[in-house]
Amino acid sequence: MRFITRWLTSDPAALVQEDRAFTEALCSVEPKLKRAAEDFRAFADLLRQNDPAGLTPWLEAAAATDLGGFVTGLRQDEAAVRAAIVEPWSNGPVEGQVNRLKLIKRSM
């Protein structure tokens, strides 16, 4: 399932032909899935562009789709989402260390 999620949220041009064909077939069977994948890619592009002005229009457009629950969660802490768009720092390395420590603890 993780592979399918990654394929759907990745740039289709970056996928190998076999994966791209699979996602295209999947999206042709379920158009809502194609729309959701496009919306998530648009959100990822918004984050990469570091332009918080695009957040409000994206939230309004995505709220009318099946991503309404995701949008509700983003709106609950919209200030943090905006900060994530403009700030250069990330807690990713810290989260990686926490995850590594939890794995070590589970293996004991």
C-alpha cells in the first residue's frame, strides 16, 4: 500500500513506466482517486514553492473534494502549516532519531 501511495503522490514523469502504467490504470478505474492524487501533488508543490499565499485558495478548492477531512485538520492549525511553508528549518532529523530509538527499544 505504501508503494501505491508514493506512486500516486509522486510526479508521474519521475516513475518508471511499469509504475506509471499501474497508477494510470488505477486512476482510470476510480476518477476520485485521480483527483485526490492531483490535489495532494498540488499541495506538495505549494510546500516546495515556499509561497503561503497559495494555501488559502488550495484549502478552499480541496475542501469541496474528498480531501475535506485533511483540509479540516490543516485548518485547525493553519498557522503551523503557513510556518512550515515559509520557514527553512524542519524537525525531520529529530523525528528520525526518535523513530530510530523506538526501533532499538522494540528490538530489546
